[in-house]
Amino acid sequence: MFKNTIIGISVAICCVINSYAGEVEVLHWWTSSGEAKAVEQLKEILARRGHTWRDFSVEGGGGGNAMIALKQRVISGAPPAAALIKGPAIQEWASLGVLTNLDAMASFDNWDEQIPKAISDTLKYKGHYVAVPVNIHRNNWLWANSMILQKTGTSTMPQTWEEFFVVAEKISKAGYTPLAIGGQDWQEMAIFDSVALGIGGPSFYKDAFINLDKSALSSESMRKSLLTFRKLKALTDKQAKGRDWNVATSMVVNGKAAFQLMGDWAKAEFLVAKKKPNIDFYCAAAPGTQDKYSYLVDSFAMFQLKSWESQKAQGFLAYSLMSPEFQEKFNTQKGSIPVRQSVPLESFDDCAKLSLIDFKKSVSNNSLVPSVAFAQGTPPNIQSQIQSVISSFWENDAMSIDEATTKLAAITLRNK
């Protein structure tokens, strides 16, 4: 199944001998200012060993455009050294026999002890590691401009959707946009991800989006989630259509909008703008999700390469991605928390520390869920069908809740 199993051995060698430097081409979609700054950390580590980084960055689509580009490269027989891939899509690529076996590297660096099992299982194909994780992202975050909240007499972040809509009304009357969003289907799905988790809870969330239970997809919890989702649209501005997520974040950063529901990569944009948590901006779990955690993991699948020099550079890349140095430097910039559990968080901000606390709580109380918005626990083809319904419901005010739940329930019939 795996041809290139020598990568683990070459990594162990190149970690101590700086020779036969090569080039690594990496496919990703980290193009915002905060994300680009995080990527620089990895480029710097590779450069120290003499390896050359070649960017294969593809903007837009929440990664959808990047996957189209990746398929074209693999079909042509010229894959990159590594590609940013999440969840079940990793196993789909591995089943084609194009990924490299990383077991030797994983054993050398004790990945099974360092990576939470819920995450390590997603990095394997038939029990073999084929991808390297770099972080744990939380999707169900609510970000706020502290100045706007203070001006409207709000001293704490809303804990429930009822509280959120009360605060939003005050913000709207004060002349600010309550909720910043970019009108793109993946952003709409990311918001619905948090809404559904907060209203229905982890069991409903898993039944609906992981197990594709027909009754859950048409349940009262789903109806309430859709109703709340539609109410949120009324809190956005009319120029949202087509706006990138980081532009929406800048609205909160610059005091034009009060809130954004977005994963913790949004925090990187605040930090780049020299804003400080709990002073210039607030972070909290999305309403109703204080003890819940919708996660996604940025992971790099390693593709089989022909050149020995490229293999060695790829090996060092794999080693570097899991190194404590990179895990700390990268995640302080990216907004996420380290996937390597032994990395201390002294240098991380309060939002990251809260994220780790909530992650551990969610693991212990079984409220940890893989984000459907980012296909972390749902195959991409099914995720895209769910996202299509949710986005259509957001965009088309004429679509009823009954019609939306019927369309969602129909997904189970198409995928049996």
C-alpha cells in the first residue's frame, strides 16, 4: 500500500546531519495576514536546515479551491510534498495509494502518546499514520469588540442566544453592525455549526451530522437551530455577500461591528493588529456552547515523492511540524492550541488557555465534536450536501424551515 516507508529513517538522520538539502512544496490556503505570519515560523525552521519552502497557496473557498488544485496535480503525477487536508478526506486520499507511511516517524517521536486519540485516529489509514497534525482549532467561538460592548452597557459576553439577541438590539440602535460575516457558504455553515451545537447539544449534533440520523436532521432541535440561524441574518450588513472571513474580522477589529462567530484563526487577525484579549477584544464560547467544543485539526498529508532530496526535506518537514518549538511558535500566531499535549502554554494568551481548559473538559464529559463545517468528522461529499442546504436557507428567505429540514433528511437517502 505504501511505497515510501523510508521517510521515518531519513528524518532521524536529517535531524542531526544538515546535508542533502531539498525543496518542500506545500499546499495550503493560509493567506490572511495572521495566517501568513504563522506560516513564516515553519519556513524559518526549514531554512535553518538548508531546506527550501515553495508555497502552493490557493485562496478562497475555505479550502475547497485548494482541493480542486490538489486533484489536478496528483492526477498529473506531480503532487506537492505536503497538502493541508482535514478529517475523513485524509483516508480518501490514502485509499488511492498516493500518501507516504509515517509510522517510523510517529514511533520515533511518540505520536501516540503526544496526540489525543480522538485526533490521532483521523490521521491514520488502516492503522498507519499518513498525516501530521499541527494544531487544534475550536470553531465555536464568539469574538467581540470590547469598546462597542462597553458603549452599549454590556459588561459580559452573552451566554445564551436569548441574551445575544437582546445585546444585539442595543448594538444596532447604537449604530453598529451587530454581527460581522462574509457571505460565503463555508462561513454560513461555520456559524450554523455553532448554533446547532448550542441549541441541540453534542448528542443531537453527532446524530445529525456524523451519524446522519434522519430523525435528528428533521427534529425539533434542527428546527430551532434553523430559526435561530435565520434571526442572525437580520443582524448582518447588506454588503456581506462575497466578503472574505478576515475582512469580516477586521470589521470587529476596527470597531465597525460588534461580534463575529468564527473559529480561533480569527484571533490571529486581532493579534496582528496589536489588539489584546480582554482589553481590546473579548473571546467566549458561542452562546449555549460553554461546556462544548467543536474542533478541527489542521493536518498535512505527505505525498509520495521520487527524489531522495525531496524525501529528506519532506521528512524534516514532518518532524518539524510536530516539534515543540514549532507547535508553540506556530499556534501562538495562528490562534489555535498545540496538538502536542506536552507543549506548555505559558507564552499563550488567555483565549488559548481557555480553549485548552474547555478542550480537556469536553474530552472528559463527552461533549467534544468534530466540526461538520470543516468536514472534520464528515466525508467531504456529504459535508458539501449539508452545507449547500444550510447556505441556501441563509441566502433564500423564501425557503421555509420545513423545506430545509426535508432537504437535510433527504441526504440520508442519497448516502445509504
